[in-house]
Amino acid sequence: ALQPDAKDGSRTSNPTVYHEEPRTEDLQVSKSTPRTADLHPEAQATKADAASNQRTEDLPPMRKLPNPAGQASENDSASSSRTEDLPQIHKRQNPEAQASKDESASNQRTEQLPFQASQNLPVDYQTLNETNLPGGSDIWNESSRWIKVNQWHPAGVVSNLGDFQTTGTVTWNDVSFVSLPMVMVCSNVAYPTVVVVPAFLLAIVVSLCLRVKPDDSGDGSGLSQPAADPDNEVPTSGAATPTGTSSQLSRSESLAQLPLSELPVVSVSSLSARSQVFYRCWVTVCCSWPSIMVFFLPVVMVCLSHPYPQEVLIALTMVSSAMIFHNGIYMVVFAWRGILELALADGVNFSELVPQDVPPEVLHWVILPQYKEDVDVVSMALRSVAQCSNARSAIGVVLAMEAREAGAEEKVSELRQRFEGEFKEIRATYHPAGLPNDPPGKASNLSWAFKQLVAEMTSEEEMAKVVLTVADADSEFAEGYFESLSASFLKESPRKRYRRLWQSPVLHVKNYNRLPQPVIVGTVFTTMQEVAALCDPNAVRLPYSSYSLSMNLARAVGGWDAEWIAEDYHMGIKCFLLTWGETTVEPIMLPTMNYVPEVLGSAWGTCNARWIQAKRHALGFSDFSYFFMMLPLVCASSLSKQNHKINFRNFVNLISQSALLIIRLVNCHVVIGVLSTYSVFELLLKLIMKLLFRRDRTLDFLLLNMGRLPSWLFIVSILCTCSTGISFVVIYKLVEKRAEGTPVFHITFFHAMRNAISMLIWSPVYCAMIGFAIWKAALSLLTQSTFEYEVALKPVPAGVTAEAKKRISMENARSSMHGKRPSNE
């Protein structure tokens, strides 16, 4: 066996070495193993020869090197008694020549190994190599001994700790051997790198296999979604459509999908029959990606825990700690920057941002999709829009109603009377029921309203200066939002303004003072994450809840897709893909407030209403599947003759930016879904290892030293969580005058302390519930063709009579809608 020299790091041979044939049982070390270096070689040979007829056949033969000069012979009798347990020893006829030959062979062999045996290793185990180390699963076997890192460790490792600075040697602790490569493998499995990378590669391979029909015009039709054209057609009979709907739809669809330029996408209907079948198979695979990451990866970690328990435990501990630490430190760092920007916005005179005496350069249309919303809730949203200094000349409102809602027309009439003369125009659309691939929900209602609005436009010049703002019916915009939006739109170049979305911080604090503590924790996390993402200059942002974009961009991508529930994230991903990654979301740091679902007078009912909303939000996991459904169609367009202008640089930009987008989706949906699973599995694995491991596995030492960094990360994460709760109080104080109800604490210090304590107590519960909602959403995408789209109860604004509150609560008690999972088309 070769040992590193303490002075110059060169390897030298041990003058006395016993070479043993590889055998796992003899390679595993325990403290009871005798040290053969203490035995006189001649005595060992004599004793072994005398007892040769009594040895068992399973002991491997060993060869003996010459005894170094000057070795004491007084231990012969004691050595003879100890060597009864040693393997057979054979004398060499030419010891000097054989030693030289063995030294040369050992040098050649050791130079090729990334690991080496320790200098302090007992002599009969100094022939360790990578082929005869004990197997990973042997660590569970109580009858087997285990190698340790002070006996087998990476070759060429240096250290700035311990005795290395003085002696030049590395001191290794007496701890069980751990495979560092397997730690890296397990870490990549725990954080789903092993799924995302193959998914990207498979999407590119699928795009290479798709073939376009020879007679296809390739004009880029069917841009709204990866769907066959027949599925987007509206039936002429059998649907409860208002008068004139069919004629309006044909014009509105043609205008809504009129691109500004040639778009990089191939419609499914333009593919050959075989390619369509192949693509539908790929869509089925894409629907399984969420379940693979949420369920399959934890199962893989469980399977790896048998052959590599230590490595899996280290990976789970580090990855979980890193996830929690990253989320906490991210919110703390960038949320405080957001607080500063929100505070600075108070002193701005927004009326100076846009000219008042000339025809407006920007026309705003605010679309409010709604179903069974109270008139007072919608009025609150409209009053916030009417704050704009030029609302009467530059802002129009679209009340996107559902045709199946009883009293929808009366509600529109009342709203028009309340806000007569406040806006340039107020229009109403009625989304018909029963359209194909058009389930009830905000996305389908918004899609219909957009098409109807485009049909009313008179020219391309008019549409070029229109900015659309999508808002929930309970969204209350800050003063100056639309002036700032106009200024941001005009300052961009003509090309970039049609590749932008604008997003304000959405604060769910309108009814904050009435919420129970478990719901407040969710409000804090959601608010701070959105504020932090908007203030991070390097973040990949996606639109959320209420957002704005140009009409030309919406037309270029074919408008909103009716089948996808999370219409905000979905629209952001769609714009990103169909513009080769050029579309970005720009922040407007003026807070938009809305309600958290609430049941008045019932804390449990409010928690249940928030749970209903969380389940609906979790269905946004489907956008992960949508991304990989669309990616092959976008990549395939670069291979078609009709899109020869698309160059390789755009393709590379899309792939590189897509990687960042996928990381955002993974951190948003997957991490919170697997974090709870990993935490439970980590605790169970520790318990099982403590019960089944032998004491010489030094498990306690491993847990103690492995836990130092995770412990520090956990402590910092706790501090960040408390700081997040305190930061939220600072943001709330900036908008407190717009919130309803009486504050529980008038002293900010006590308010902050209450939030900090609530975050510590209820954060694990909140994360567990959100994780369960994500599990449910992943299973729905995999196993169900339809799923329930539930509408959470919204509170009734202050000032409404008790009888009206009771009537509204009874009407909303059973208000749920059923949607359809995105079809393969």
C-alpha cells in the first residue's frame, strides 16, 4: 500500500505490507481487528505453517514481505497466539525483488485511483481499492463491519484545518465513509434537476420529430393555444348565445388573432396525421410532469435510502434547509427595497405624468370579469379607476358578465347609473354558457370579453395605443396607477412597448383587520413574495391577479385561452414563448388592494374559504405542463420554411430564458409541494437509522456535524420569517387608511410582535396545507379529465345593511363552478 509523504506529498511504500485477496468481510473495519504490524513476520509464518491444516477454507491467502531490519523478536510468543485469527501467510522466495516489483505495481495502481487508504490503516486492510470497498446497503447489516473516512478517503485532499498547517498532513475523523458523488446525485434528485433537464431535451427532440403538412400555408393560425382548429370553433346551434353572437365572433376572432409579425409557432392542425398523434402522446407526458416532480422524486429518494442512507439524509437535510433559507432571505432582502419604493411613491404628483389638455396618447380599457359579485364590491373597484386624472377621456370599462347569472343585466344598469360620466365608456359583455372547450371561470369570461372588445375597434391605429388592464372585481387600484402606466408605456420604444406587461404589488389586506391568524400568515407570505419579486431586478416575473398589457401584444398571442384556469400566469408564459422570450413584466410600485376570502363572523369559515382559494390557485400548476406542451411547437417553427427569418440566436435566447422561467415555476409550485414531504421523510429516516444502525457506524457523530450548517440556516430562516412578519406591518401601515375595520393594535410594536409570533406558530401549518393543495392539483392533472373550479366567498363591503349581507351570503354559499382540464388538443 502506498502512503503520502508528510513532507513533499509523494507516495512511498510501506516496507512491511501484507497483501490480501479482496474480500468485503475482511475489508470492513472494527476496533476489535488486530494490528498485524505488531506481529513478527517470521513468527507469523511459522505459526501459520504449523496451523495450516487447521485453517478454514474461506480465509484468503496472504503474501509476506521481508521483515525490516531491527524489528524486535521479543513479541514472537505473543504474536503466535494472536495470529490464530489471521489469514494464511506464504513466504516469498525472493523478497527483495518481489518487494520492488510490488512497489512499482502499487504506484501505478494508486495513481489511477481517486481514493486512497490512510497511513494509519491496519496493515491487513491497506490493499483497499474502489472495487473491494463494502457495499452501500451493508451499512444496515449488523453482522458486517464498515469502512471509515480515516481509513479510506479522497486522494490529494488538502485542508486548512487541524494539523495540516503545521505537519502537512490531513487529520480525518473517525466517522463512517460517505460517498460524495452520491451526495451530489441525491441532491439533484431532491431538487428536481433530473426532471427539468430531461424535459427540456425531450421537448427539443419532439420538435425535431414534428412534420408540417406539405400543403399547409404556415400562416401561423391557431396561435391562441396548442389546439386543433375545430376545437376553437363556436357551434351555430345548441349553445345559449345572445343574438348576433356568431357573426360577432367570426370578426372578433380574426382580429384578436391578427399578429403583428410572423410568430414562432406551429399549429397542431397544420401537422401531419402521424405528427398529431405523436404530439398528443407528448401532451399526455406533459400532464404527468407535475406528478413526477411532486410524487415520483420523493419515491426515488425513498428507494435510494436503502443503499445510500447517509447520502440521502445529507441531501434531504441540505436541500430542505437551503429551500427554507433561500425563501426567507429573498423576501427580507428585496421586500425592504419594495417598502422604500412604496414609501417614496406617496409624494408624487401623478397628474403631471400625462398631459391633460390634448387628446390622450394612450387609451385604457379595464376589463372586470365577475360572477355573482356584489354591486358594492364592483363599485369600489370602479371608484379606484375613476381616480385617474383623465379617466373621462382616456379610460373605458368592460363589465365582463356571465350570461347564466340571474340579474346580470340589472347589475350592469345600476353600475352605469352610479358611474355615469366618470369614464369614456362603459361596455358590458355576457359570456355564454355551453361553448366547447370553454369551462366557466375567469379565463373563459376574460377571453370572451377580449374578443368582443376587439370586434368594436375601428382601426389598427386605434388598437396600437390601447393598453388593457385585467382586474378582479374587488381590486382597488392606487391613486396614480393609470397615469404611471401611461408614462411607462410611452417611454418604451415602439417595439418594446408591445413586449411588456406591467404589474403592481397586489396586497390582500382590504379586510386584514378581520382575518384570523392562520389566514394572516398566508397573506403575509403571498404579499411579501410578490413585492420581493417585483423589486428583484434579475427576477423572472409573471403577471399576478391584476395586470396590464398592450392590446397589440394580446392580439399577437391570440388573446386569453379559455381552458386554463390560472389565466394570469398562463398569459405571461404564453407571451414569453410566442415572442422568443422577449416579453418581460415591469413593476409599477403602486399597491393594488383586494379582499381575502372571508365568512363574516366565523374564523373557521374564513379559513375554509381561504382553503378553497388555495386549491384553485394550486391548479396553476397546470401551466408547468403548458410550457412543455408549447415548447416543441415553438421550436418546430424554426425548422419550417415559412419562418426562415427566425435565427439561431433567438432560439438560444428562448432556451436560456426558459430555464430561468422553469426555475421560477419550480420554486413557486414544486418546492412548496415537496418540502413537507422531505421534512417528514427526513425525520423518519433519522429514526430508522438510529434504531437499526450498529454503534460503530458513528451515526451520532454524523448527525452532529452534518447538522451544524442546516442548524445555522434554520436559525437564520426563523429570523427571516419573523422579519418578514415585521416588514409586512410596515407595508400595511402605508395603506392602512384604505383597509376596512378597526386595527387590533394601534401601537406598531405590539402589532409587529404579534405577526412575528404568528409566523413562527402557523407557518408550518400554512406550508403543509399549501403542499397538500399542490399534491391534489398534480393528481387532478394526471388522473382526471375534469376538475372543480370553486369560487371562494368574498366579504361584503362596509356600509351594506344586515339584510343585504345575509342575502348575499346565502347566494354565494353554494356558488361554485366546474371547469375542464386542458384537453390534449
